[in-house]
Amino acid sequence: MDAFRVSRRGRTRCAYRPGMEHRARPRGLTSRSLIAAVLFAVAVVPGWTLGDLAEDWTGNGLLDWLVTCAWCGLAVRVLAPAGSYRARDGWLGAVPLYGFYLTCVLCWRVAYLPFRDWEPRPDELSRARWLTGDLLGLWRADVMPTRRPPVTTGTRPAAGPRTR
């Protein structure tokens, strides 16, 4: 069947059929901003809440900062690999105020995945590709496939080696 032929599904007509390739398009500014804002809220608000609760329980305002910064460092640690940062940069996320900035940058980057508008790190270049055509100026770095364990034959031969 021709790929451009319209197929019938129930009462609706559509040009997409199962098995046809669907090309992903980059998100627009509004949807990317919304996703980034939700990611930032999910990454930071629990730390603020836990910090406030720790201050209420102990009466120590410094503990509030410590809990909030530790939570922000954890959020950076989780988001860092997807946003082309090293996971060890989570320590930088624990620095007061800089952690919030780093979390904002990572949320902005993660909201645009699988497309990237930043250059990949040198260790990511082997799996990154520069896009052309309508997507000129963007990168795409897909996740590396997981390693499967090597295929082995049986466990141990029952008797000695076989001869033919």
C-alpha cells in the first residue's frame, strides 16, 4: 500500500497507519517552558518543604539550608546525565544558590530531550549526531543500548571432551 494513501479507522480517515515511521519534532517554547517549570518544581519544592519541616522540628535555621541544599544536590545528581553534565556535578548542586541555578539549567535542557540545543561533551560525541534539514542546529544523542551478558554454552561438559 502506498504510504501516502489514506487509511480508514472506524469513521475517521487518517494518513498515519501502524508501522509507519513517526518523526519526532522539537518542542515549542511554551511547552518546553511548562515542562521545565514542572521539573523545577518537582526537583526543588520537596527540598524546601523538608527544610521547613526540619527547621520547625529543631528550631535551627541552618538545618533548613542544609536540607534544602542537599535535596537540590540530589536533584542535580539525578538530572545531570540527561543534561550533559557529569553525575559528580551533584556536589555543585549542593552549593547554596548555585544549586538552584544549576537545577534551572538542567530542567531547561531535560525539557527539550531527545533534541539538544547544546554541544555534547567529548565523551558523548560517539553517540551524538548533528541534525540537518529543518532541524539544523540541533543535536540528538540517543541512549546507548544496554549491554547484554555474553552468550555462553551450557555449564560444564558431563563427561570429557567429545571426539568425532
